[in-house]
Amino acid sequence: MDTKFSSAIHTLILISESAKPLTSEEIAASVGTNASYIRKLISMLNKKDIIESHRGVSGYTLKPKAEGLTLLQIYQAVNETETPRIFDIHQNPSDECIVGRHIKPVLTDMFTEIEDTFSRALAEKTLADCISLMRKRL
Amino acid sequence: MDTKFSSAIHTLILISESAKPLTSEEIAASVGTNASYIRKLISMLNKKDIIESHRGVSGYTLKPKAEGLTLLQIYQAVNETETPRIFDIHQNPSDECIVGRHIKPVLTDMFTEIEDTFSRALAEKTLADCISLMRKRL
């Protein structure tokens, strides 16, 4: 587990809610990390058309509306994968045992089904839902 | 990610399907690991009443029926947690920023909801479902 996903949501809330474009230094101060880490996240989000930078203007803005930006899209961007994976499978089961011979495809099928449920749960939540939860606390 | 969970499912399929009690050496040969790793898994499964060893007899047997043993119970046992967690939250957001001040409880609420969906998906699958998927491949 790492904190790229939570740091990216924090970054996107800041960018979405700020009246003016924010620099990576300003974002890093709020997230509690360094600006180069934020620029790395921003580069991944940028690659997926989630944020954009403007020629001649410092700072970033959100490209889609917060209502249309799902947590799945953010997760995919910062983990650089289309298919979120939660489970790992042991790599050296014995081919000489009937269970060992079939365990990988069996667990792959089983785990993929559960990971699909996880992806759907991520796709049902948006950045706007996070912002709305935050407003309720203010 | 580690492979304790997949190795535990492999171990439990072997124990459930074997005509005779299996030793940790026999299980390790099929899983493709060493016997001490298997004994560590078995100790965690034993603590949660998933398998039992018999006094004076070498080897282990399954305690509940495979139909009644959910993947959630196996996951909880080998991860030594009641509440499966998928996400981590960055630990040093700034208290001086309104977003930084509220990000932790907001993300905790959001992530807990998604992790609950994941737990329910794990609770809907049983060891018997894994065994049935394996039989279909034989």
C-alpha cells in the first residue's frame, strides 16, 4: 500500500476548490510532501486528461467536472493500470500435484471477480462526493 | 501485496480434498514454498478455528465445512485483522490548510465504504466455490 491515491485525491480537491491555479509547491505544502512528488502525481493525472497546465501561466486546473471524475479514473491514473489488482498469487505451485497444477487459473478467476466488484465500487464514487463529504465537515 | 492469502486457499483446498491428513512438508511441496512458512499460515488458521491438528496424529484437517468457510474468514485469519484494508492515507497533511485539516476523516469515510464492499464480496465466496471452480477444470 502506498499513499499516491490519497495524495492524488487531496491534490484534486485543492485544484478543484481553489479560486486560482495552484503551483506544485502550494499543493505539496497542504499534502505534507515535497513538490517533486506532487509533480510526479500531476504528470500521471495529466497523462490521463484529468488535469491540465496552461502555457505561460503557472499552476494547474481540473479538466473534467468533479461530478464526472470517478475515483476509479484517479486510481487507474496514479497506479498506471486499467485493472485495479488487490491480490497476488504465489508463483511456484507444483505441477506434480493436481491442486498445484490448477490453482493459478482458479484463483485468477476468483480474484478477478472480487477485484471487479472493487473497481465498480471505485467507479460509483466521484471527486464531487469527496468534496461534498468535506463541505459537510466545515 | 503478499501471497499469504493465495497460499492459504491452496493449503485449505489440499486439506479439504485429501483423503488423509497432510503434513506441512506435503503441503509445502504442492504450494512451492517451505514447511515453516506453511506452519506459520496453519498457526494463523488454527487460531481462527479454521483447521485443527490432532493429538498423536500428524497432519491437519478442516474444521468447518468448505461450504461454510468464506474467503473473508481466510483473509481475516492470514492478515490478522477483522477489517480488511486496501487503502493507506498520507500521514502529514497540513493543519494550516482547510483541505489538509479535513482530508483524513473524509478519506477514511470514503475508503471504509469501498473496503466494506470488498469485505462483502469476500464474504460471498467460500472455499467450496474455489473447489468447485477447480473441479470444472479437471
